[in-house]
Amino acid sequence: MRARSLVVGLLAGAGLVLASVMGPAAAAAPAAENPNDGVTPYIIGGEDADQEYPFMTSLQDSQGHFCGGSLISSEWVLTAAHCVQGSAPGDFTARIGSNDNSQGGEEAGVTEVVPHPDYDGASPGADIALVKLDKAVQAAPIKVTGSTEAGTASRLLGWGQTCPEQGCGDVPTMLQQLDTSVVAAEECTGGIDGSTELCTDNPNGDSGACYGDSGGPQIVQSGDGWTQIGVTSRTGNNDPTCATGPSIYTNAVAYTDWINETTGGALAA
């Protein structure tokens, strides 16, 4: 499988994008860089998932996994706009509910791809998208809700390299997790919009999201389960080496009205 999915590219004066590489859609990246030049690392400093996450989704094309996502209803997956912008139904499929992105879970095709209308790939913000599956799946979806205040404990999920340099190692097929927290917006230096984006800590200064984690969820514990507050978007300190600073996640909770309008009320199910 070709490794790809979160290429770090400078956004015109706005920081680094964790962009999808060689996936079904052209990645959001600056004109000065070719978005197809990178590979796909994943969470740095994490560990193998310690439980099943039935909502966890791997978006896959003919070469395998390229971005993460989360099942938010029986027919809709939430991901990052830069993962799917420019793609069409039939360009990729989804594997839902397996910690191993090469097997297991449920598989579904795609009938609709809807990046947020404010996402333009050239400036930060609105890096969120919806993917409609070609059939209802049985896996339990995750609710999009929860505190996004600084200090909120959260967990990152994703598949990919466990080393921070672009192209530095093989990609695992087993899901990785990392416990972290939301930090104050000013701790991210990538042009963060504090009303629609989350600055997410890099524990110990050497762990966090990286190439290939794009589209995956940032989740918070709720009773015996989890809810989702964020979607992996980009780096937060303009450094192409992963996990040297906080990561920027799209604040999914801020987009619940758009999600419901687009899906016909998926979050109310």
C-alpha cells in the first residue's frame, strides 16, 4: 500500500496543512509545493488502540487508506475537507468499525461528497466535510458534542507512521490513540480561528497528529463512551516535523448546524 494522507504544506501565510496525499482528491497545499510529493504519517507518540471504536472510519482508494473519518449516523461519515475536496462518488470507499484498516468491520461505497462551502484550500478554516455512504451500516455512530474549552481532556485516533519526519518509516495498519487536551488558541501559531478550530496539545513536546491523520476524530470521554469534538486538520506551529508543537483540529461542535442541514438531521438520530 502506498503511504499517503497528511502532507504538511505551507498555506499561503497561514501555517501548515496536514493535507491528504495522493488520495482521490487534490490536497490543499500551496502552489509552491506539489501536494503529491509526500507520504502519510500518523499519530506520533501514541499506542495501539486499547478498545474498539465502532465509529472509526478509514477512507480508502485503490491504494489503501488515505484519510480517517468518523461515522456520525448510519449513512454519513465526517472527515476533513482537504481529504475529499475535488473527489467524486466512486473515487473511494469506507471501512468502518475495525481497528485494522486492512480488514474487518463494514465496507461501504460513497454516493455523495460534501466539503464545507467555506473551505477553499488556500486559507485556514472550514476544513470539514461529509461523505454519504451507499448503504446504512450497523456500526454505532459517535455523537458530535462536548466541551471544547481549553483544558478539556481528549483522545486522538488515527492510522500511520509513528515517526515525525515525512517519509521516515512504514505505516501501521493498526489504529493508534493518544491522550492529550485542548489548549488555549494562542498556543497554536498557524493562524487559528478560535471560534471554529481547536488548538490541541502535543504531550511531552514530542507527540501528536502527523501526516496521514487527516480527517480522523478528536474525542472526549462521556460516561462509558465517547463523543467527538474535533477533526484533524493541520499543524499549529509551521514546522514540517510533526509533533514539535500543538496541532490544529477543526471544531466539529461549531459546525453541528451545517452538519444537520446537509444531512437532514443526522445528529438528531
